Amino acid sequence: MSTNNNTVWNFIQEYSVLLIIGALSALIWANIHYDSYHHIVEWVILDHSPVGHLHDGHRTLTLHYLVNDVLMALFFAMAGKEVWEAIALKDGSLRGKKALTPLIATAGGIIGPAGVYLLGAYMVGKLAILSNGWAIPIATDIAFSYLVGRIIFGARHPAVGFLLLLAIADDAAGLIILAIFYPQGALNLEWLLLSFGAALAVYGLFNYLPRKLDNGDAARPVSHKVRARFGVWPYAIAGMASWYGFQEAGIHPALGLLPIVVTLPHADHDFGIFGEQEKYEHDLLNDTEHSLKMPVEFILLLFGFANAGVVFSAIGDATWLVLIGLLVGKPLGILFFGWLAANPMRLGLPEGMRVIDLLIIGFVAAIGFTVSLFIAAVAFTPESGVLDSAKMGALFSFGAVFVSIAVAKVIGVKKIN
């Protein structure tokens, strides 16, 4: 790829251009001719799926299912990789005292929007109908929030690092919530034995055993020989088995690769999410992530197209509840819990960061978009009558970009580049 092409592709990745194109295309098409849009999204690829009974109990593989339940597993695998490094590595960003304030602020970023959403649903008299969408406004879109955080604070402001820690922790909590609170049909947890058995087998045979046979040799001859001969294929096969186990267990199969992510050989250091130094790391985990970046961008294009096609007439109570949860509950939750950790609990804030900056971080974190759309798609069925309304709230959360910039100007933020 030439230098110019690299510049264009870096721009596309940094600004999530393909995701935005997919979402806008769907939104425009659905509002011009909804029936033809719906026909494409629900296009039957395979009438008798070889992967067994899908989440709706049928054996029909549609474009929507392929994108949301199969391909998005790669997106969540990449998110899981960042969370895993932040937790597991000795200098991981979610380890030690430095992570406590962002972690406590994250709790506020979950409790605040969920509480506001549920309170709003109760006040409009639709708690029974809308309550299952409580997790939609807890989501934070890491890519967009990181980008907006840099625009507001500058690349070197401590608030950007704080925001990333919060976003990583928020993603981790979101994955757990998605697995526990949004099962896809009846739970058959015995199938998880297949998922975790595959993870243990591939870890033992292709990670732990080669390192054991290296016997402390810094050159790691056995490990390098195993990687040269087999590459990522054992983990890919284990990933397919794990995905199938999640699906049959009744847990959303898009999370099915997570048990395998933690088994891949990884670097000794965590350079943080979007860390520039990671491109120089050639452990199997980082190399796998690098090879997935381009396919995942196109998957996000398809995801935006398959999920953002809602008509403006669908705007309703769920739309406003999701928006209020994000734009009111999340900033106030992060501000209060962050202040609680920094001052009464005496955990402090990073040097150069003010308590009021937590409010701006809260507005930036209110950009739910990708993950909010995904949770909306699993929280409500098309038959519920509120799915499109909730999706519209997730789409409108992009407005938090402009709210964040406006609040930052009012408060007065000194950029540090």
C-alpha cells in the first residue's frame, strides 16, 4: 500500500468513516423505501444453516444474522483483546491504584444512565415494555470517544488517558452485561464446556506447552517453531468451536471468541488502547489484531448498514429515554462517582486534570453509537414495537459530540498537544 493510500486508510480508520457511511446509507434508504431496505437486510443467504438452530430457533441464515451474530464476533474479539491486556499485563492500564478512580467513575457511567432510563420509563408508564433496554445507554463507543476526547483536550492532556481507561472498563462491563442479562433464548450452559474446553486445549497445546519446553530459553525456540508451523490456525479452529458453544448455550454468539482471545501468546507490556508502539510488537495476539483491523472496518460498514435503517417516524419514548440516559445520566454519574473517588475517597485525579473535566468526559462517553446499536438489537425484538425507536436513540447519541465540544468551550479547557 502506497504512502498516499496509507494516509487515506488511516483517516478512514481513525474517523470510523466506513461505519458512518454504512449507518447513513441505511438511514437514508430506509426512509426512502423501507420495504426494499428490509428485504436486503433480511435476505436469506442459506435456508438450512449448517451451524444448527440460530438464536430465533430457526435454521435460516440471513444477512442480518451473519453480520450481528457471526462477523461482529471479530469486533468484540478486538475490544476483548484491549480489555485483556489492560487487566492481565503487569503494567496494564486497569491494574493498580492508578485505575481506581476511572473504574469508580465507570460505575457511575453505568448506574447513572441505567437509573435515568428506568426512572424515565416508569414516569411515562411504560416500565414493563421498555425496561429491557436499560443497558442501551450505558455503552461508550471507544473509537469515537477517543477521537472527540483528543479534539477537546489535545493528545497529551491527562483527561484523554482517563477517558480511555473509563472506556475500556465500560466495554468490559458491557460485555459482561451482554452475556448475563441478554441471553438469546433458553440457556443451555452445558454448551459452555465446549467453549472453555476449546480455550483450555488450544492454550495448553500451543501456548503453555511450547513455553514449558523452552525451559526459560529467552530465544523461545520451541514457541517460535510452533508459531511458524501452525500460525493462528489452532486458535481460529478453537474460536469456531467456542462461537458454536456460545450460540448453543443461549449466550450471544458475538461474544464467542472472547475465551480464545486470552489464550493467544501476548507481549509483556501494555501500551494502552490505540498505543502507537503496538505496531512494533509481533507477538501472536498483536499480529492477529493488526490483521483483523481492515476486515473489522468493513464489518462495521455492514453493521451500520444492517442496523441503522430506521424511519424517522419510529421516534418515540425509547428514543428519548436512551438519549436522556446518555446525555444526562452518564455525565452526572461519571462526575459524581469520579468526584467521590477523587476527593472523599482520596484516590485523586491524574496531575493536571480538574474535577470539572469529569463532566466533559461524561458527555464524551455518552457517544454510544456502535455498542448502543448492538445492545438495542438484542434488547428488543422487531415484534416488540420499540426496537426502531431505541435504535434511533442510539443513532442520535452521536449528537453528544457537539454537546461535548460546546460544554468544553463553556467550561474552558486548555488543550495540551
